[in-house]
Amino acid sequence: LEYGSNVILESIPECFLQSNLITYKYKKPQRVNDFHEKGYFTEFKSGKHLLKIYNKGLQQNNGKQYNNGEQQDLSPNLIRVETAHKHKRELLKFDVHYLNDLKDPNSLELLKASQIKALGNLLIVDEVPFPIDSIESKYYPMLANACNPNFWEGLTRGDQWRRRQMTRVKRHLDEAGQLSIHKELVSKVDSKLSCLIHS
């Protein structure tokens, strides 16, 4: 099951996907594809689910869509976010037993909550490298390391310690105004999924 939505970001998707998206659950992407004029695709794997993010505006008919036979331009900043669950046992967590259960708003709300939680586990930094004058000098070395995905994959201590490090990093980045893209993505996906569920 793949579950997701399309949202329009203020930032250019290619730049966001190539430079600003640092890590998901301390991991680098499992798969990255640059389709040039057709877009940029990033996929993370965690446990039994996948998180996919790609610029939908270029993927569909080179930025075109058709409505009743009429060609319409898609926003170049249109991005798609999907969570993919490959095992039936995973779907039971969302009360999805049969295809018809995907019409149940309660199951859809559970899927939405899972996707918002997944997005919360991303680290997205507005400017990489970020301006030195935006960060207190004593925090700069730590945050500069944190903007390198290899730093997170190299941490060998347990999840609880890594979570504390990520919380600390995000707090300082937020204070420096470096998490606006991340906040925008989470907010717009949350809003879009809510609209789709209750429409």
C-alpha cells in the first residue's frame, strides 16, 4: 500500500531534495534517482516501510497534466510524499484488512498520523552550509557535522542517545530559523491529507 499526497512548496524541489534533505531516522537515502528534466526521486527505507519524496511537477508529462482533454501546467514546485507499506501485517496497525477499509476515515487518519510521524523523523535544513552568523559559534561545529548524513550513519550508540542528539540539533537549528522548509512540508502534508480524508 502506498499512501501520500501532492503539495506545493515555496522552495525548488530539486534543491530541497539534493541539498536540504539530510537524513531520515539517521540514515541516508536507500535510493536516489536524478531523471534530469523528469525530476528527482529520493527513497528512504526504515524497517518494513518506505518513505518516498519526489518532484511530481516534472514527473507527470514533463510538467503538464490534462483536465478534460485540455493541457494544464503543473507547478514546478509540486512535490509528492508517499509512505509505502509492503507487508500485510503492517496494514493491520491501521485497521486495514480489506481494500474497502481504505474508505474508512478512521483508517485513513491512522495512515495520516503515521506519515506525519515519518516526516517528523526527517532532518531538513534550510541552508546547507548554513550562514555562520546565524548560529552561536560554540554550536557551529556540532551543527555543521549534523548537516552531513554520514555523521548520523556513523553514530554507533543506541537510539535513545541518537534521539537526544537529534532533538538538540533541531532545537538549535530552529532557533537559527533553519527549519522552515521542514515545518512547511509537515504542515502542508498534514493539511492536504486532512482535506482528502474529510472531502
